[in-house]
Amino acid sequence: MARAKSQFVCQSCGATSPKWQGKCEACGEWNTLVEESAKLDLPKGATGGKGGRKIEFVGLKGGEAPPPRRTTGIGELDRVTGGGLVAGSAILVGGDPGIGKSTLLLQAVASLAKNAGCVYVTGEEAVDQVRLRAGRLGLSSASVRLAAATNVRDLVASLDGGSPPDVVVIDSIQTMYADTVDSAPGTVTQVRTCAHELIQVAKRRGFALFLVGHVTKEGTLAGPRVLEHMVDTVLYFEGDRGHQFRILRAVKNRFGPTDEIGVFEMTDLGLQEVANPSALFLAERRGNVSGSCVFAGLEGTRPVLVEIQALVAPSSFGTPRRAVVGWDMARLNMVIAVLEARSGVALGANDVYLNVAGGLRVQEPAADLAVAAALLSALSGDPVPADTVVFGEVGLSGEVRPVAQREVRLKEAGKLGFKAAWAPRPRARGGKPAAKPDIAVADIGHVQDIVGRFGLESLRRTSEGH
Ligand code: TYD
Ligand code: MG
């Protein structure tokens, strides 16, 4: 009999290595390799096709209707899942500990329980703790079947027999264990095995399966990344612990669009949906202050207006500091370099701080121009007009490129009372011209066009530039 082999598995990305290393070579994380017993790999070509069953191949076109969906009654969650839960599908909900995953899913099953059979399995809390939370959220009367369990064999036995439920929540996958695998709960092998078993039952019995997965930096638990390819939908619950806003983001969805976001607010009564995120993100904005600029962004199909704040101060260090919250550091450095090289704005010797207010993470390149405007405003002390929104992608030669969904952004800005916009001209297209927006748009073709709007002449190095 072959000796049981062991291998070292990165708890962050799932890569394996025959020996222990301090750093995972695949993902670059430190101290994430943990010894686990290896399943004996079949030698290559061992099956040779003998004894296999013939598979029936079919055409691409099928007569099947699109899968029926079950709406959760929480509008923001339905939006992110692409219109509700698909029977037999698996949804991974990832996020930092304490961000609100259990709260969200408890609220979701309580709402679904009105016309579906719902099961909530907790491996982290005691039944009484969940009951207490349900009581606080006013959900005690919902007919959710609750259990505290961690053994996947028991779970499969309970879910596979009798009349299956419609929706099952496993909170969290890292606390589950399969007794067939001899590694600790939370390791990659355990997490994968448990998820695989549960997903198989979900597919067989046709219930929607939510798996909660904690994102961990320490590498003591296997992160949700190792499950991403096994599930149909991956949702990440993000937010800043210091803010009450929470953003649910679809990063993978076999049944709908990705990049869609749902916005929630964490209150005493649990998570409340935010129907108009722009109004929320701009709620604390003070008009006419320098270094602040409103970016008309797009999250999925939805326009979202957020405030971008910059602070520029002379540096007392040899290497100036750069700090970014809610945006990409590399992108900030690029915008600074373009302003320097193409418009002669001397920013390089200053400390630069950039913040996206409200805890949103902006990922679009369309924010470049808004960042540039916030920086120029901070440097000059002149505010960006309070009734103006800004968007546009900045290229390396300083040109400002058109971005997608211009009309949608302008319409949202108009709806929230903005009167003007600094934006690139729309891409020239054949066909009918776009509808004229009801706010005044200043065409910006080059970063130079916005530099001229700030009192920067004295700060300008020379007339070098474009
Ligand atoms: P939780 O759902 O337990 O997080 P996770 O499952 O992602 O680890 O949420 C925990 C946090 O949410 C906790 O810090 C308290 C806060 N919270 C509220 O602010 N209001 C509420 O009504 C509830 C239930 C939790
Ligand atoms: Mg939890």
C-alpha cells in the first residue's frame, strides 16, 4: 500500500508545494503554507478510457427555458445575484469577519421563509446566539429551520433525505469538516471537500446554497478564493468597519452580470437597503472646500456619485508620502506623473493623500480626471465648483478619453441637483446622436483644460508641457 503522502498547501490561493516555504510562490503571501495529507494522485493515463461510460454529446441549442428564480425580497441582494436565486446553484458570500455576512443571510432567509423552506446552519455561533440576533432584528417569527452543526456527513444526510428545503445557508464553510479528510477544519483540503459535498447535494436536490467564507490575512483559514471556481456566484461583502455602509459586489456570476453592487447600511436593526447610494455617499459633503471633487461613477449598471478628497502638503521627508483609501495607488501615481509631465504642475515634492469618502472602493479608470481635479484643487486652494461633477479617463500623454455610459452618469448628476460637468466629449459614433443632457457639460480633451480652471499660475514651473 502506498504511504500516505503529505504536501504543503497555501491557505490563501490553494497552490501546493512538496516542501515547506515561508512564502507561497504562486501568490506571494507569507506564512500561508500548511501541511496537509495529500490524496494519492492517479498516475497519468491510468484510466486509459477502459471501463468508462459513453457520454452523450448534445448541441448548443436546447429547448430549456431560463432557470426560474426565487427573489429574496431584499432588492439589493436580488440585484447583485442577477434577479434572484437559481435553484441548485451555489453562492459564495465572502468578506472580512464582522462585516455583516451572518446578519445579511439571516435577514435574507427570514424574508425568503415567507414562501420557501429555509435552513440556516451555523458552525460559528450557538443556536441561542442566532436566536438572540434574530430577536434583535425582529425576525423571530420567521419559519427558518435553524441548526448548529459542523459535520458535513450529518448535514448531507439531513439535507438529502425527505423533502429538501429551497434555500440553505452554511455559516461558515471554514467551520465545517468532513471526517473522511484528515486535516483540520478551515484548511484548503477540508474547505474544498466540504464545499464539494454540499454543492453536489444542492445540485441533486435543487436547493439554492449560500456558503459564507471569511477572508483572512493570517492564513490560518483557507480563504474564499480557493472556492471561487467551484461555485456559480461569488459575492463579496465589503466595507469599512468605521463606516456604516456595506457594499455587496458580484465578482463572478454564472447566472447574471458581474460588477453589480448592492448598497446597505448597518443600523441597530440590521442591514437596511440603500436605494439611492449617491445621496448617501454625498450626504456629508461640504460645498466649496478645496481638495474635494464629486466623481460621477458607475458600479455595474448603476451610476454612483462619490466624493473624492485630496490633501497636498509640502513633504518634510526625502521621499514624499502617498496614501490612498478607496482607490488604486499605482493609478494615483500615474495621474500625478501626467500632471507633472504634461502640464508642468509641480506635485512631486509634496505629500499626497487621497480618500474616497464613505468607504466605497472605486475601480474605474474613469475616476482619473476627478482625482486630477481634486489634486489641483488641493494644491491651488481653489474649490471645484460645488455643483459640478467630473469624470474621464486620463491617458499618459495627458489626453482625456471618453468613458462608457456618459449619459447615465450625467442623468444621475442632474437628478441629484448638479448643474455642470467636466467630462470628455462622447466617442463619435454612427447612428443617432445622444440625447442632450440637462446639465452644462464642459468638454475636456486634455488635463491642461482643467489645470487652467485653478489659480495655479504661480505654482507652474515653466511653460513646459503639452
Ligand atoms: P456579523 O453578521 O456577525 O458579521 P460576520 O458574519 O460577517 O462576521 O455582523 C457583526 C457586526 O454587525 C457586529 O460588529 C455588530 C454589527 N451589527 C449591527 O451593527 N447591527 C445589528 O443589528 C447586527 C445584527 C449586527
Ligand atoms: Mg458570522
